[in-house]
Amino acid sequence: MDELKTTKHPVPGSPTEGPYHDPDAVIVTWDGPDDPQDPFNWPLRKKRWAIGLALFASFVSSTNGTIISVAHKVINEEFHVSDATFPNSYWLTTSWGMGGALFPLILFPVMEDFGVRPVVLGTYFFFICSLIPVGLAQNFATLIVVRFFSGGCVQLLSNAVASVVSNVFQGDRARSVPISLYVTTYLAATSTGPAVGSSILQFLSWRWIGYIELIWTAALFPIFIIGLPESRGSAILLARAKRLRREGKNAYTAEELDHTPLYQVVIKSVQRPLYMLYTESVVFVATLWAAFSLGTIYLFTQSVEQVYGELYGWDAVQAGYVQVAIVVGEILGCGLCVISNRWYYASAVRNTEAPGTPIPEARLYASIIGGFFGVTGGMFVYGWTSYPTIHWMAPTVGLAMVGFGTTAVVVSIANYLIDAYSMYAASALGAVGLAENTSIAFLPLAATAMYTNLGFQWASSLLAFVSLALVATPFVVLTWGKEIRSRSPFMKEAIIERRRESIAADNA
């Protein structure tokens, strides 16, 4: 680095000793707006490479959520676990979901200070370690404990993808497609898990699910070590500052000089999402809808085996394979989200609140289609074609429709919250993630009782009616979106910030 832009920074405060309080300290910043090391200035090929590797890591790890679900009967037999009165075998996924709910909320904001690359590599390594005891477990409790930690690692890796996207792409237009791919990758990996587990269980014992997952996960680790670049700008600047300090220069980044104490970071990470969940009506409803949609995908790991087993005499392996239909639907749902981006951008001509800027509520168009024709319609199809006289492809179409709708709903909600809350989007999405993983953990526990007591048709219909009620919420937001934003202090501040960015862009 031949040239480096630095700024004198007299640091206020009573202490006068130590490197952070030297009045001659300089702040390390980018070498102009076109600095090639700034991730926003990377070539498109490098940006795609970084996001592609992060997506690959997310896909590889996210299959872990459901891969072992198809082996619940043989695990129950070996460890003498009974599902007669309660689906105790699902505790493996409940533990996984709770790890996914708690780890990102507490750890990710702290880990972000180290940069994306160390977070991904470190979390991936611990994920590998959490897979080792699966095949070696001597009791059911061991599986529950290690699944808690693997679930936490998977969600941290998934969040890292979103971080990479925001680090290399600036502006909602550039981020729309990567965000859609991020959500779709996670959902598709989740729905692929039962099929992968079935392909192993068909020929080997359940322990080989753990062994083989460990082998392929560890074998791919060198690819991420060698190929994943650091995409967090503050981490790149920190590396510059450290290099300058080794050369004897008194250089620091702005984050180093104004560093927030660790306990305050953790408190804010936990406090703000919970505060927004209970005070922001939009966040509450969006969270409820996304949590229900994602919980439904995991509910299928329980209901599909029960439905197809009683109707067609299928075993757990065959029921695992049929869930590939959900993946097909999720990919189609991603296509809808990409196409619907043009509807969002076209809304800018109708925006009287911030002329020339797309209306945030326009992000919800795809969710209406996905929620009504996908999740709601798919549940009705899945339920009312569940008769032994009807071909198995009919309820399978319903599964694909639900996968289609779930992707459209979750992607639309993520994009809407990012646009509506701007700098507070991470906290809003944190609330959604907490509820989603809690739903993953507990909603499917009711699946067996629902489908046994209500029957296949009315159990699915109950879920369809809940989905139908949730589909009404976008119409409320679309109708009164301006009034809702005017009453939200977070949204008002976000609007002001977006206007500043727009003015700055026009001046540039």
C-alpha cells in the first residue's frame, strides 16, 4: 500500500495515557472513494465469488437441521425413546432450533467485530466439531446437546451470508437478488435434508448419517479457508492499521478509537430486537407470518411421514425423498421474488412521501401471491387430496405449492424490513430470526397430535386458515403504510436517513 488516507484524531476523555488517547493518533480510512480494497469497489466477479462461497457454506450446513429426522424410528429403538404419547424424537430438532434462536442474537454482533472471514471459518470449524459426537453417541441426551450447538453454528453461518451481501453490494437494487438467493438457499437446504438422510439410511445405519455429514463437511473446509475473502470493510481497515502499527506508525481505525464495551454490544443485540418485536406492529406481524411459514416447512418432516405412511404404506426413507418437491417449489418462489422486483422499482413514480424512491410496502406484492396461492392453497391441496384413492402426486403438488409460497413470503418480509427500517433492519430481522427458530423448535411438536385427532384433511385446513388470516396483513400495510411509518420512530429515522443518502447520491 503506497498511499493511505489518514486523519488526525484528538481523542477526548479524562485518561491521557495509552495508545487510544494519543492526540497524534491518526484514523485509517479508505484511500479515496475508488479504493480497490473497499468491498463496494470490488469487481463483480469477486463479489459473486464471495457471496457464492458463503451461500455454499450455508447450504452445506443447513441440511443439518432435517437430515437426521428420517432416522427417528431407529434412533428411538436404539435408545428406548417412545413417541407413543408425545413426539419425543423431535427433541433433536427442538434443541437444534433453540440453538439457532439464541446463538445469533447473543454472539453474532460480537463476532462481527472480528470480520466475516474469521466468523465463517471459526463457526464452520465448531460446526464440524459438533458433528463428531453424532455417530458416536451412546445415549439420546448426547444427541440433544450436540444438536443445540450445531443449530447455533448453522444460524451463525446463515447470518454471515447476509453480512457478506450487505458488505459488497450497496443499495436495495443491487442486494435484491442476493437476498433472495440467501433465503432460498437456506430453505432449499432445509428441505433437502430429509432426502439426503434417506439416501444414507436406505443403505447404512443411522450413525452413518453423522459420519458422512462429518466427512463431506470437513472435506469442504479447505475450500473456504483458501477461497473466502474478508468482505467487512472495518476488518480490512483494521488489518491496515495493524500493519502500520507494526511499522511504528500510530494508526487506528475509527472503530478502535470509539469502541463500544462488549457488554453494551450484547445488551443492545438482545434488547433492541425484543423491544421492536413488542412495540413495532409491523415487526410483530412480519415475525408471526415468517415464523409460521418456516415452522410449516419443518412441520412437514413430521406430517409427511405420517400422511404418506398411512395412505400409501411408505416408510420414512420414501417420505424423505418426496420432500424434494418442496425444494422445487422454493426455487420457483425465488423466481417470483426476482420477477417481482420490477413491481417494487416501478412504485417509485407513485411515491409522494419520498419522490423517486420505491415504496417499501411494494416489497410485499410477492408475499400476497405466495401466501394466498402458495402456502394457503398448497395446504388445502395437501389436505384434501390426502386419500388413499388419490395418486400420491396430488398431495405432493401441495407440498411444492407450500415451498413456493414460503420462499415468497420470507424473502418479501426480509426485503420489506430492510427497506422500511434501514439502519435498524438488523434488529428487526433479529426479532424475525428469533421467532422463526423458536417456531422451528416447537410448532412441529403438535403435528402428530393434529393429524391424528383432526384427520389429515382438517389438520392441513387449520394451517391453511391460519395462513389465510396472515395473508390479510399485507393489505393492511399497503393501505395504511404511510400512517404506520409516521407513527414508528424507527421508520421515521430510516426515512430521514434514506433522504440524506439520496441527496448525497444526487450531489455526487
